[in-house]
Amino acid sequence: MSSTFNVEKFVGQFKPLSLILFALFTAIALWITYWSAKRVREVSHYYVAGARISGFVNGMAIAGDYMSAASFLGVAGLVSFFGLDGIYYAVGFLAGWILALVLAEAVRRAGRYTAGDIVTSTYAAKDVTIIVAIATICISVFYTIPQMVGAGSIAQALLGIPYELGVLIIGTLVIIIVATAGMVSTTFVQFVKAFLILAAGVILMISAWILLGNGSPIEFLSKFIGSEVSIVKAGKSVETTGIGFLSPGHRFPNPMDIISLSLALVLGTMSLPHILIRYLTVPNVVEARRSTLFAVLAIGTFYVATIFIGLAAAILDTRYYTNSNLSAPLLAAYVGSEPLFAYVSAVTFIVIVGTVAGLMMATAGALVRDLLVKSFNMRFESEKRELIIARGAAIAAGIFAMVMGILARGMNVAFLVGLAFAIASSSFLPGMIASLFLKNRVNSKIVALSMLVGLVSSIILILLSPTVMGKAAIFPLSNPGIVTIPLAFTVLGIGVVGKK
Amino acid sequence: MTLRDVRSEDVIFRKKLRLGLVLAVAYTLMYYIYFTSIVYGGVKGGIAVYLSLAIILLGMFFVWLYHVLCKKIEREVRV
């Protein structure tokens, strides 16, 4: 099934309505920041919102943090270009939350201000704290780059403003939010953002059902299977059937690549520092559990929506062949014309603000608490002084994110997030498991070594992979998780056996 | 908090951890069965999409189930 939809009418054009809506959402975010700033008086307010956030608000904030531009634009785009190989991302991103059943309450018990606290609550040795800080910063950088790339490409393609200007607007807004009221404003911006993006996803999904399946998802899928659909490879459309489109191998011809990616997604979700610190903002373990419940209900609904959005974009061919990230906004333009397109564009832009703000909080906490205070024994004369340093760290992290966003222009955003998951599951997860469940069964040197092995091996294999080296790649897989995760846990396992 | 309270909190924590582990292992197994059936088992087309949606919905159900069972554990141990 093909359509006569003209994507050029919407891509790269200046859209006043999108800009007005974006300005409105920005005003809401800034008002939240102003309101929150009055509530930040102590260090704990800045880092973890005083641990007074309710389970519902925190759950939606977690969902807001997790439902990033990479999810909305990247996953929907990958589904629309590659069918089943894109759907793996949606399933994997949700499946990773199952680990929260084991980890969420233990994380709340162990942590205080930063994700690193979860590891260092048991292993406070200097080598562990340094590696924890470096791992947190590396994961946050890998996760931030795609968000900023998303910001620039949306700004350029959907709002009609230059790529660099889009990155600068998002970066500045994030710096204001994070440097002013820290976790308090970040939480409420993410809370509002969760509802905005969920609404966008659900509206698009239901519109697709109505348009192609008379309101029924089953009829929608039946129609999809019976239609002619094209796969997009190297910027060109290749005709196939509905079943052909929904066969594996269009993006990952090597099955090991998919297994490696799925391992990283499943084990990486609960190892992401910006997700872990959200569990420290609630008062107790019961609220931590409630957070998971609300987060997973929202995130699950969202990923169901991205699958249908991607499939609808493929069948209606609302795809921009040289940029997979634009399929969802262009579908919005198809089903709801300019107003829905403007809403989705503006929401996607503000969504990035919430996610990057969470990442900047994790980075600032790692720089100040894990690196300066714990690793280098720096003492601040007052809480006010530490607040100033933490805000300075957040500003520095924000500027770094802007520079990286400009340098990494043109990369696929969901794919880069997959790499952040690989680093998180290879470095942070072994440390967390050792701290929460192994305690005295392994010594701190081994914990540090397992985290270091996971971190270094995942970065080296990413540098040697087709992602960076293209056809000259030395390591054949795009995602190193299948090698690096077992490697890090093997080191930890040897340590446990050795101590016995 | 009395010593008895501390003990019961510890019992609750351990029971919930065990429950979480059982559910997480069960779900992960299902996830990898789904995965293998597509990558190596030749499952494709509408069935693959239905399976993907089912795995997502099952994940949401497992988290809800865990929440309900945890509340039950907390009630029973504290009484």
C-alpha cells in the first residue's frame, strides 16, 4: 500500500505552530523550575529531591526519563524501516524492567545521593569509587549523545531551525533546569513530559488503528500482512510483502547481533545511573516498588504504541528515507495534518529536555559525590558550598553534552542508546550485584576489577565494531554485550570462588 | 523499632526478593524463548508481532503481580 503523502512539505520547513507549542512547553518547564528552586535548601534536595517524592510521581518521572527521543523517534523509525528488527528494541527496552523486581527495593535501601552509592555502600575502597564514577560518566555520555543528536535533527527537520541551534536551545534549557533546582525540577519536568509523550504515542496509535483497521488493532495487523510494504535500505525503498517486512534479518543479518543487543537491553535497564538515582527520590521501599509499577505500566503502553506507529508509518510510507528518526512525526502529519505534527514535534523536543536533565543530574552527582568527595576525600566547608560545586558540575556536563551533540551529528539515536546499555550492563551491573547480594563473599579489588574489565572491554569492542569502523571492523558485532557482560561476571565469579 | 520489627522487616525483604527472583527468571526465560523462536525458529509475520506484543503485556502483568503479592507478604508477616 502506498500513499501520495508529500514528506518534503513537512521536513526542513519553518513551522510557526510547532515553535509556538514548543515555546509553551518550555514556559511550563521554566515555571516548574522557578517553583522548584524555592524548595532546594539542602544537598539532599538537590541530588534526590529530599527523598520525598511519591511512588506515583516518581513512577511517571521514571517513565518520562525512559521514554526518550531515542525511544519515540528511534524505535518507531527502526520499526518503519526494518520491521521486526526494529520491534526487538521495543520488546527489549520493556523486558529490561523485569530486573526491577529484584533490584528496585534493594537499590532504595542501599543508595543515598548517587547511583554510585549503591556500589560504594558495601565497597567504599578508593579504586571502586573511582571506577564507579568513571562508569557513571561514560554511560551518561553514551546516553546523552543520542538525545542531543535527536534534539538537533528534530530542530532542523521539524521546526525548520538549524541543527546546532536546536542543540544549543536544548542544552541551555537543561542547564537552567538542572543548575537551578536539581532533582526537584528534573522530577516534575519528567512527570509532565511523561503524560505529554504518552498522549502523543496513544493518539498516533489509535489514529493508525482507525485509519487502517476500522479502530481494531487485529484488523490493522491483518491489513498490514496482506499489503505490499517496502523496507528502507541505504536510503532506498525495497518492495516486499507484509510477511517479508515482518521477517528477521533486515537490519541484523547476523543473529548473534540480535542476541547481543537483547542481552544488553535486558541487563542494562536497571544499571543506568539516571534511572537508579530516581529510586533514591522516594521515602521508602514501598514507594520504590510503586514507582516501578507505574513506570512499567506507562512504558509498556508506550512501546506497544511505538510498534503500531512504526508499522503505520511503513504501510502509509510516511518515511523520510535518509533519516529514520522522522517516521513518527511524519505519521502525525499524515493522520492529523499540521496541528498534530506541531504537537508531536514540540513534545519530542521537550522530551529530550527531561531525559538530558536526568542524565546531567547523574553526571553531576558522579563528578561531585563519587569522584571529589569519596575518591579524592574533598570536604566542603558547608552544604551551600557543595551545592555551588554540584551546580557548577551540572553546567559543565551540560556544555559537554552540547559539544558532543554537535560533533555526533547524523547518527541513528536508538542504536547509540543500545551501546549505552551495553556499557551499563557490563560495568555497573556486576558492581551492583556484588554490593547488594554478595557482600562479604568477594573483596573490593575483584569488584573494581570486574567493573573495569566490563567498562574497558565494552568501550574497546565498540571502537572496533562496525558502528565505528564500518566494513573494516575487527569485531563483527554491532553491540558488544554478549562478550563483555559474561566477561565482567566471570571476573566477579572467579573472585567469589577464590575467596571461598 | 523493636527487635521483632527488625526481624519481620528482614523476613519481608527476603520473601520479596525470592518472589522477585522467581518472577524475573520466569519472564526472562519466556523472553528468550520468544527471541529464539523468531531468530532461529522461523517465526515471522503477524505471529511475530503478536508474540512481541504479548511479551510486552506479560512484562506489565508480571510487575503488577509482583506488586500485589508483595502487599500480601507485607500484610501476612506483619500480622
